[in-house]
Amino acid sequence: MPYPADLAEDYRRQGHWKGRTFGESLDDWVERYDERIAVVANEERITYAELGSRVNNLASHLAALGLRPGERVVVQLNNVPEFLYLSFALFKLGALPVMALPAHRETEIRYLIGFSEAVAYAAPLAFRDFNYADMVRKIGPGTPTLKHILIAGSDVPAGTLSIEQMLARTDPAGAAMLDGFRPSASEVALFLLSGGTTGLPKLIPRTHDDYACFIAASVEVSELNSDSVYLVTMPISHNFPLGAPGAFGTLACGARLVLAMSPNPEIAFPLIERERVTITAQVPAVTIQWLDSPSRDKYDLSSLRVLQVGGSRLPAEVAQRVKPLLGATVQQSYGMAEGLVNATRLDDPDEVLFNSQGRPISTADEIRIVDWNGSAAAAGAPGELLTRGPYTVCGYYKAAEHNARAFTADGFYRTGDVVRLLPSGNLSVEGRVKDLINRAGEKISAEEVENLILGHPAVLNVAVVAMPDRVLGEKVCAYVVAHPGASLTLEQLRQFMDRAGIAKFKLPERLELVERFPLTTVGKISKKDLREDIAAKLRAEGKIG
């Protein structure tokens, strides 16, 4: 859904929207920064000039293959330079990357290709012992729009195309077409994925204008500059490491981007030392892992200036440990792929840095906090956060019915998050209205998991809820009513779901077999009671405080 004309005009007039596409911006960065190092991946060091040349080569091949403006491409690449080459090549064509996650499996990828009517799919050959080429061979026959399978590598299976080979040279026929592709900055640039509560993720359309606005504001609040060195350890297709300021913000500054395959301290710490990394972004679970790592004193981490933490709430007692143990200022961040991002500022007092999730990063962000009746919440009282602004979308892709519920009549997005406005003007995230589980920053739809579990022959009924966890924030707990005489173990349930092809982070980590569910006054399953039940059991077991 497009932005209302009056708001769009305001955003342009106020300078929030610059009218430049990401393809045009890349050309600007290449001209400006030329022989500076843009990307470090393993032992490879890629200049801005090389980045621009490889993007143009790949774009020429994609054009020659027949990719056209507006067509969708599911991109499931891990933290490799090919992710950047392909994303910017698609931007130049006006084709639209759909940003899948490396953890997604057959269920999610089949849905994304089918729902977006993607004409191409890009993946690595293998990553973390998973063979993506084998998966796509199973998916292909059931996805009639899919014409091209792009693989990051040179030795690729028959029937697929090597991205590496396309990077090496320009296709003259495709190059001649490129000048004819002139996407507008007001058009969709890419699709991010929602952490939706109703089954599989929804597609979030982000325009060149709005996403560039978001990146620019993120650059400002993180104080990124041309001397910065940004380390990506989270999956790069996530909104956080992609644009807040992330990979794109780093390139926009002429800074250096370092790609890591894992946030594991044994991988990340040597990179921080070698590349003199100044800033990185993590979820709370990884932050705790870094703080507790015995490797911390083995490496020189003194270059690290900023540690951004988001995805879920960071406990104050953890935030307090960051500066003494890592030497970096913690910057808490709270936002969503749909738009609004809040962040603490680097010069905020400790009280704000440790105990809040920040405030909007743009002066044009509008927020409302409403009570359960939709009226303005009392000062300091918890309520649902609603938002509107120059980088918050006005609707999901092909989801008219859901949009009618998710957005107010005047265009405010109902986040589903419960927050309090602190006297400092910062937000404290208190919980959620949505039936959503936040496992170390990965948003899991309870409904999606329930629908899969119901397919197990032993299961009569199921309710999936979040259970608290000291490290990950929340985990998936499945309450199951089994068929009479049937038995079921957690391992059996996980194996069943794994065979169905689902991301492993969505698998239940606890199973509670019950005879019946508690009900609300209107006869619905009371998930509130179930969440209280599992929390009480965990406290009794000494697993939470």
C-alpha cells in the first residue's frame, strides 16, 4: 500500500526522502570511495570499485536471463559477499529481493516462492551442514513461477546457475538493457519478513525512499562514519544487521564491512582484533555469551566502541556488564521490520542506557500508546504502541484483510507490543499483545507451530506458549492433549516437525501433556494461564528466578 500523498509530500519536503534508488546510491558510493575497502569476507578484501563492478556484471546477466522490474527473487544467502552483489544487482534492475533467512527450510521457502510468485531463488550450496540445492530440487516442481535457481559458488548442480561465474564478466546483451531499467525511489525496493502471529511470515514492502531514510537515521544515532568498521554476525537479511545501520549503512558511509559466519566468540573475537572492529549488533543471548566467554581475555577487543543490542529486551544487569568487560558502550535498540526503530543514544546517562529500549530515531516518527479500549494510555501506564512515520509501512503485501486490522484508519501501525513511556522520554518494552514468541530475537508464530503439531497422529489438541529463559529470553513450550491411549515425547514431536521442513528455532523445547486446557470465560484456551503455569514450573525447578 502506498503512502498517502500528503504524507509523502511532507516527507520529501522535509528531506526525509531523498529520491535516490539503492542502485543509484551504490554508483555514488563507488565514485566517492573507489579504492577504499568496502567488504572483508574470510581473507578476501573487496574495494568499493570491485563491489560496483561485480554488481554491474551480475545485473547484466540477470537482465539477459529475462529478469524484469517488479519481479520477485527469494534471496536465502548467508553472510557472504554474494548477498550484497545480488541485492544491489536486483535494485539496479528494479527486481525485488524477498529476504529469507538461512534457517528457513522447505515449508518456509516453498511458501515464500509461491506467495510472492518468485521467478528466481538464490541460496548457498550448503551452510552449517544443510544442503540447500537438495531442498530446492524438492520445491521446484510445486512452484510454477520459478524459472531460475542461483547458487553462491562455482561448482553448482545441473539446472542451476553459478553466481560466481556471472560475477567474473559482463553479459553484453544484458548490459545493453540496463539503461532501460529506471526504478523510481518511491517504488518497492525489497521485501522483509514479518514475525507474524498468524502462520507463515507476511511480506513487508520497503521502498527505496523509506528504507534509505531508516538507514540514514540509524547511521546518525549510532555515530557511524567513514572510519567505522562494522561486523556482521547475525544473519545479514535481518532488518537489524541489514539497515540499522548494518551493512547498507556501513557502505553508505564509505566504512568497512566485515562479514562473519557466526557470532561465536571463537569466530567473532579474532575478527574484532584483526580488523579493529568498532561497532557490531547482537541479540541479548549472544551478548551474554560474549560476556561470559573465557576467550574474551585472549583477544584485543579495545577497538570495539559500540555494541548494539536488540531483538528482545536486554536485562539491566547484563547491560551494566558490557562496558567493564568489553569496553564498548551498549546501545539498546527496539524496532520492527515494518518500520519504527528506537535506540538509546551513545551519550545517554547509564540509567537510560541500562533500563530503556531507547526512543524514535527520526524526528518524523509518530508514536501513540493506547490502552485496551484504544484510548490514550495514562502517563507512564503500559499500553499498545502505535506508530506512523517516513519509514514505517502502510500495509503488508497482498494482505488486505490483515491490513484492516493492523493499521488504524489514519495510518498508524498497531505494533502489538506493550510499552511504557518513561519520564526520560524513552520506551520500556513490557511485553506483547500478539501471540508471538521471541526466541533470541527470532519471532515465532504460535499459530504456525500449533498447525504443524496438529498434524501428528498422537495429538488431539495443542496450545503453544512462550516460556521464559534466562539466556534466550523466551522458548517454545507446547501444551498437548493427546488422543486417548496415545503417547508422545518431546523428541518424537521434534523429529516429526523437523521432517516437515521447518526452521529449527521454531521447534518446541518443552512438552507438557495435559488432559484439558484452562478456558477463558468465553470458552477459548487461556494462554495466560498456561504461560503462568510453565513459569511457575520453571521457578520450582530453579531454571528462572
